[in-house]
Amino acid sequence: MNAQLPDIQGLSIVFLGDFNPKIFQPAWFAAQGLIRQQEAEEAKVDIIHPEVVSFSLEWLALQVTREQCALTTTQEPYYVVMRDLIVGTFNLLQHTPLHKLGINIDMHFRMDSEASWHAFGHRLAPKDLWQDTLKNPGMRSLTMEGQRPDAFRGYIRVQVEPSIKIHPGVYVRVNDHYEIETLQPGTGSDAMLDIFQRAWGASLTRSNHIITTLLEKKQ
């Protein structure tokens, strides 16, 4: 059976660590050759402040606080471009402490009908348990967590909800979470960046497999 294609999809990469937000400005990325000068000049800047920086390009949204750096794209052809931007950034900022990482896939799928939409929710969260306590129960959010299938520290978490962008539709998010096992004083970006590069391909393949397998249950 051919895999159903999502109507909407996105990829977000989230690092937790200790950041200096004001570094992460469009002009800095352009000066380092990480984005084009024209992109920097045309960037939509929401805020540049010592505590938070937020801006977007045509293909990328970036937000950095003292504790978190998040990059997002909704354009699949730019997944690898975003990966290369991340690697280039933290190779330059190698003294920035990074200790947690999420490689997150988000997808919205259109269901064939209202009936199939309800049936899919019933398969994931049977209503029989709730019939005596709730009137007309329905699944609003389901989260499942599994152990990592590799040697890295962390977990894989899958979230399923009715889509708020497509009706009748289903939203699925896979949070592929990684952690540094022992954070040593003076730890920079090298260890987590190494995990990111080693895990990248397998992470996307696994997340897509999880979502494809899950969507097959709608039949």
C-alpha cells in the first residue's frame, strides 16, 4: 500500500543548553557565510534582545533564548539545508554548551471522511472504558513514549491529536529526544553536535516509518 502523503509537514530541531541569544542575528549568519546576504537583509525580525532573538527567512524560523535554540522549516527540500546550517553554526560556536536535542517531525493528514476520522481515534483510544463516565467521549490527545532503539540516551515520544488545520484530519508529532549522559564542566557543542550528525538520517527515517505505520491503522 502506498504511504499517505501529509497535507502539511514540518521539521523542528531544538537544542537545550546555555546560549547568548544576541549572537544569533541574521547579519551574523550572513557574515559567517551560513546564509546569503540578501536573505539576512530580507529577514523578518520579530525581536532582538539579550534574552531572546526571533526571526524568519522564507524557509526557516529561528528562536533563541538563554536556555533553548529552536529552528523550524515547513519545506521538506530545506531539511538538509537546515541541518547544514546547524552544523556550521555550532562548529563556529563550539564553546556553547549543548546538553539536550529534539529532532521533531510534525505532519497533518486529511482523513477520507468523518466516519474514518472517528474510527481512527477509536482504534487508538477505545471509548468503551469511558462510556459510563463521559457523554460521547472522543480522543483529544494521545501520547506514547518508547525507549530508544539505539545506543543514545533519551526517548522517542509520539503525539496524536485531531488536526486544528485540516478537518477531518489527524496531527502526528514524533519527538526524537537525545541527551548527554554526563554533562562535564566546560562542555561545549562538540558532543551533542556529534550525536546530531550521527543520528540525523536514522532519526528522519524512523520518524517517517512510525507515522506511516500509524496511519495504516486508519484503514
